[in-house]
Amino acid sequence: MDKKSLFKSMAAGLLILCLVLVSTIISTFKTGIGAVVDTALLSVCLMKLFGALSEKTVALSDSFARAFISCASTIALYFAVLFLNDTEIGIETCLAFTFLMIVSSALGILFFSAVGDIFSEKRYTFPQLAPRLAMISAAESDRKKNLRMAFFVGISAVYAVAVDVFRALPAQLLFLKNSTIYFFDNSLLYVATGYFIGYQTWIKMAVGFAYSLLIFVLFPAGDFSEHLMNPWLYSVILAFSLTNGVLAAGSAFGKWKGSFGGGKKGRNPVTAMVSSGKRGALWLAVLFAVYAVFFGIWRPGEWMLVWSFLLLIPVTVVSSMSTAIGVAETGFWFSALDDIVPILLILLVHMQDSVAILLVLTGLTAFEMAGIYYVLNCRVVQRFSVEKGTLTAFSVVSCVVGSVLTIWLVVILAKGNAIGGAELPVPNSKVLSMTIEGLITTLSKFRLPEYLNLPVFVTACVVSIVIRRFHLSPMTVIAGMLLPFGAFVSIGVGALVSWGMRRHGEKRMEVFSGLAIGESLVSAVMALMNLFSVS
């Protein structure tokens, strides 16, 4: 690809990043739900406008825009907690958050560029990428397929409007007794997701769903969030995630072993890593050094905090690997990092300063989320023969720009409106603030949180190892536990359709991509409309 096309791809990605990042953060602050626009569709439009429309340019533009969007919306909520707690925010605090976001996200990308090869295995299908790949491929694919996908985008959009706007169709069916939990979600997006996941994966997810349903029957809850915090469920989810992450990290480091053993006797290990491309351990060492220097200067005298990163960074790697596997296998994201990090900080260094806790959480979350999105984007651009080095450079630049935009956008919003007030209620940040305060109060008395049951956790760790021997991934089981009951049933409809069609040799990927894109666009438009109407 020539330099002119690369520049146009980055320019288009930058415009989309700014647009979507601002709309997503404001929407999340107002309603608790992010309005993420289809960046692939915007990339197609802008590259056509710039006169450089091709699969490669669209893939790069889309990847640049996506590299930091989800990370930005999550960290913006962390930063908003400071304003909720009436913390005095000066220029030093803003720069500290910005610096850690930039460094951590960049090192997360570099780390996953080293370990990402394990996600090229065939068993990782990345089902959530199918609509995105279809949209990018449409830039140069045949006209008949494009028209068919456009038709089903329209069908899905009309159906979503009928469900969400006019209420001509029921959105949910069969509410469970004495709760707001429903047993069927009338969503074509979920049906399309089920098609891409496939019947076999859905059956494995059903193991987790059955356990979740059993816990609900035994311990009824008023809503699904309350249900997930049941210690018999949450402890299992956390145990499965961490155990799977440990095993995945061990597998990745095991594959690096050959990089150190090969070559001439006495060869420098660092040189071996660089020459073989396996730089994961080196980037983690750099991350620790940066954190040690930064927090040693920012909080002088608190060396326990500095040394705590010898545990916090490996835990982050474990969490990241586990989350990435879950995303690769099922398309669903679960990370317990925002639960684990505060608990470890409070227990290890008796941390009771919410600013320090949020700063550490911000850095480690940026490392995890930027790295995992790099893995997703890598899977996309490789499909269109884009060099990995080009994607790495685009991703790092995106994270630098996104970090600066995120922090200063929150500051601007806080100056114009009261964070936590009627204009910007930030419900997610309120929950996080109460959670951190509750953990500080509970753990300072040396008691585990009520939603964590240690015997259940230990038992689940053992079960997680056992079921892997039966070729059942713990992260696939977790996806079944985490999904609302109605969503799981709707996904099952798509999985059954996929099974029936594939038996007859049918693969209508563009049809189900259209169904997913259509409802996603309507959801984004509705969220943006609510953004400007909520007062």
C-alpha cells in the first residue's frame, strides 16, 4: 500500500475515532449505554469520499477507529468517579491519568503483538467479527452479495424500529416470577450472533446457562445484575476466568521457550527474544519499570505500592489472556479486572485512597483492553493482507490520540455540567464509586466481599481444570452464565438456524451480517436520540 493511501486511512480513522469517542462517552454518561456507531460502514463512506476505497484502506481505517473506543468509554467512567467524589482535580492528576493510559495501552498492544500468534489457531473463530468482515469485504465484493446484504440491513432496521420504537412487537417475552428478568429477547442481532457462533458452541454455553438458571431458581433475584452478584455464581465466574487465564498464559510462555533455547550456546536471552519476535516478557518488564518509576515519584515513600505491581501485572496478564480467549471463542467479553485490582490494592498495601486505586485500575485496564482490541483488529487486517507492523503503528497512534481526547473531554463535560447531576447522571460511575468505598470498608476489617465465596471459588478452580480435559472451554461456559436468559434463548434460535443451513451446505453470511448491522445501526441512532433528549 502506498504512503498516500496509508495517510488517507489514518485520517479517516482519526475522524471516526473523534466522532464515535465523543458520542459514546456522552451517551454512556447520560444513559449508561454507549452509542457505538458502525465504524466499518463509516470507513467505507469516508474512503470513498477520499477516493481511496479498497478492502485494505477500509480495514486500516476501521481498525484505527476501533483501537481505543471501548477503552475510552470504560476509563472515562473511572475518571468521572473523581468528580462524583468531589475530588480536587488539578492539571497534575489529568496528566497522570493521560500518561498512564498512553503508556499502558501502547505496551498492551506491543505485548499482544508478541503473544497474539496463539489466537491464529483454528479453534478461535471470533464470531463477532463476521458482520464487520462482511462490511469491509463489501468495498470490493460482487454487486449481488452487496445488494443482498443491504436488503437484509433494511429488513433488520425496520424490524428493530417496530420493536423498539412503535412497540408493534413485544421486545421481551415470559418475564420470570417476581423479577425483571425475561426469558426471550426479540432481537435479530442476537439471532445473527447465534448463527455466527454456531450450534456446537451454543450447546457448550448451555452448560453455563443451566447452572445460572439453577442458581436463579434456588436464589431468586429481582434483576439480572443482582443475580450475577450471587456468591454461588460470581465466585464460579471469577474462578473459571482466572484459572483459564493462568493456563492460557502458561501455554503462551511455553511456546516462547523455543525462542530462548535455540541458537548458539550462551546466546543473550534478550537478543533471542528480539530476533525471534517473542518480546512479551520484555514488554512486561518495561511496564513494571514505568509503573515503578511513576508511582515512586507520584507517591514517594509507599514502596509497598511499587512492589505490588510484581503481582498486579501478572494478574492483569492472566485476566487479559482469559478475556481474549473468551472473546475469540464466543464473541462475549468478560473481565474481572475492575473487581480484582481494588481488592488486591486494599489487601496488599492497605490502600484507602480512591484516586490511587482508580489510577492503577486505569493503567491496567488500558493495557488489557487495548491489547485485546489489537488481537481483534489483527484478525481483521490479516484477512486483507495488511502488514502486522502497519496495524501496530496505527493502533499505538490511535491510543495516544484517544487517551488525550478521553481525559480532556471528561474535564470539559465536568466544567459545563455537574457530574452525577440531572444532565450527566453517570449511573455506571456511581456503581463503581459505591463498590470501591464498600470494598475499602469491608476489606479494612479483613472480611471478603459478600459476593465472593472462597470454598466455591476453590472448587470452581478445580472444576475449570477438569472440564478442559473434556474439550470444554471454561470461557465458553462463562458466556452462558453471563448472558441474560432472554439473550441466550434468542442466540439459540440463530444457532439452530446455522445448524440447519450448514447441513444443507448453505452459508448465507451476507444475510446474517445484514441482520446484525441493521439492528446495530438502529440501536446507535436510538441511543444518540436519547442522548439529546434526556435532561
